[in-house]
Amino acid sequence: MKRLLTLAASAAALTASPALAQNVAITGATVALGDGSEPIENATVVVQNGRVVAAGTGVAVPAGVTVLDGSGTWVTPGLFASVTNLGLVDVDAVSESNDVDADDSPFSAALDVAPVINPMAQDFGYSRAGGVTRASVMPEAGASIFGGQGAIVDLGADFDAVRHPRAFQVVEFGERGARLAGGSRTAVHTLLRNALHEAGSYEQDAQSRSGSRDAGQPEFPGLDSRRPNNVDRQGDVLLTRFDAAALVPVVRGEQKLYVKVERASDILTALALREEFPALDMVLVGAAEGWMVAEQIAAAGVPVITAALRDLPVSFEQLAATQSNVGRMVDAGVRVAIGGYDSSGDHPRNLPQQAGNMVALNRVPGATGLTWGEALATITSVAAEVAGLGGRVGVLSAGAHGDLVVWDGDPLETSSAPVRVFVDGVEQPLTNHQTRLRDRYRTLDESERPRAYER
């Protein structure tokens, strides 16, 4: 308790200028670097000018840096939530407050979540208080197999949340994609290939019109430049010009393609797309049966975002679901991030629980889990790498963003909670709607309670 009071007392001084990064060192803590290694006891973390300077044992604290006693606490990088709907929804069932999908929009791939993300949404505050400092905000497919373009945000308590707009494109490739495409997986595959070809043709047509490229020269590997350019023949295309233009960076490999896929055979079909479009920078999202084809995924060098606790055949594309999915893929060499997928999309603060279950799974006979360091990495460094931010986020290494969390215990235990959170070296408030309700009602005068509450 004395330690927590010491940390709380020093908070006022550090948050006097919330818009400015603080120079701070936390000493004597158990530090987890987030890189897959095991925690280091009695270690120090130094953050200056919004960046990590050093972390580990034997670290000297520079002059003029505020020193916090971290005895009895754990320090980790800020958590990175790989799949969320943060800032896109207030109440799921109230359509006016839900911008996750657009069922009636004439556009699909061109939809961009960045302009509509609301950093004042309640889930931002809940997630920040749970140790989440950055996240990928992902739209869902509505009227087409394409959900649109997701963004990477930080969870600082300000309106400047979007760090990387249009960071990735989302496409449905399983059972739901089949329904959206016309009723079968054959339609999904054909529609996706056609869309990528249309994007290539759109780019070639734009280049030829501008005179900056020979119209007969192929712009993309895997696309036949002899194919009739049908971009201007509206009866022959399925995409609007905006949607075709939005897919050009995907075909060029400049924008990641998040493929939502579960069944093992569908995963292999998705991976095979790169034979025709070799530049695709693909990420598999879901992959409930990924363990069955883990070697092929690893050989392709394609990362996976999945949930850790799926072990029931809730659909025909998840008949082989198992909690050992993550551990088996990691053992095969797949880069796996545990994301806010399924029930955690709007509750990414539950990510430590999912990661912690992977550690506990090692105690189950016949199951495959993760080491403690590997588990933390799935929600820190590996999650950042999958998003294209490797080395800059999710690790406590020199030069990385000063995103860190001070915990009152082992962060992968459900009994632990953050006591301080920093984003880019700026300490963040941990109060939110839920904490205010808690504080309001836990000290009510019991004499004023209605009779229904009598014991």
C-alpha cells in the first residue's frame, strides 16, 4: 500500500503538463521487455523525450530525470490490441452510434475508418485503464466482402488518436464472405481475384492517361498487361472507381491485406493468391484451424492474428478449433498476435487474460501453450510487428515509443491491474465512466437505500 501511495503522490507532479512528455525512470521493478524474453527482477526503465532510453539491470539514471520507486511493481510495454472496434461504436445495438460496418453503402474497399474514430468513446478510456496504449481499429464487411481500410491509433487522452490511417485493408474470405459474395466460397475467390485485377487495371489506366508509363508495360507482377483495360467500361466491372483506387496499394504491396479466414483449406487458398499477386502483404485474421497448416503458413512468412480461447466448433469452418492453436503455430515458426478477435473486439483490456491462459495451458496434459515471455509478446512486440511497427512499439528498447505500463503484480494474472500508463512518455489518466460509477456507489449512505436492498 505504501508503494502505491508513493506512486500516486508523484503522479500530480508528472501530470502537471499532460501534453508534454515526461522524463522519468522507474527503478527496482520487475521489467518485461516484451521481446519474448522472461521478466527481469530489480530492473530500471528510463524514458526521455517520449522515447525509451534504456531498460534492464545496471541502467544509469540520467541527471534531471524524475525517479519513481517501482519496488513490488511490474513494468511492461504498453499493450497493442491487434483487432478492435475502438472509437467506432458506443452502443452496439444502436445503429446511430455504430460505425463498424456499412451495409447499405455503395462503397466497400474505399471506406476509411480514420475520419470517424472517436477517441472520447468510453471504450478508449476502459482500454487505456487496462494497459492498452495502441490498437488497430478494423472495420467489418457490410455490403461486400471488403470491409474497408483500418487505422492504427494510440490511446492517449486527447483527440489526436490516429497515428497511421489506411494502414490495412480488410476482406472476408470464409463463410461470411461466401454469403456476401453470392452464396459460396467459389464466389468469394472469384470476386477477390477480379477486384485485385480491376485495381491493377485501374492503376495501369491512370498511368497511361498521365503519360508517365508505357501503357503496354505491366505495372504489377502477376497481372497480364495484354488483358483488355476495362476500367472505363462500367458494364464490365464490379468496383467503383473509389474502391478500385483503394485496392491499388494492396496489389502493390504497400498496404497490408487482412484476410479473415478460419478453415484450414481456406487458409491455403488465401496463401495461394500470392502466386498470382506476389506483392500481397497478407495477414491472416482468425485462423481457428491454423494449427493444421502451420508449417505452410510459416513457410509463406504470413503472420496471424487470432484469439487464444477458442476451442469449440461453433461453425463448420471451426470444427478443428483448439486452445492449442496459438502454441502449435508459434512452435511451427508462425508469428502470432493475440488480438481482440471475437468477443474481445470492444474489450481489448482482456488481452492479458487471453495471453495468461496460454501460459497456464502448459499445465494441461497434451496441450501446447506458450512461455510467459512468448505470451506477453503476442500482445506487445509481435502484435506491433504484424501491424508494421516492429521495434518502434511494444518493446522496451532504446528508441522505441515511450509506451509503458506499471502493474501492481504479474500482468498476465487476472488479479493484477495497471497503476500507471504512459503513451509516448505522457502519463495518462486511468479514470473512466466505470471507475466513476464505482467511486460514486461504493460509499453511499446505506440508510438511504430502498427497502428492496435490505439484508
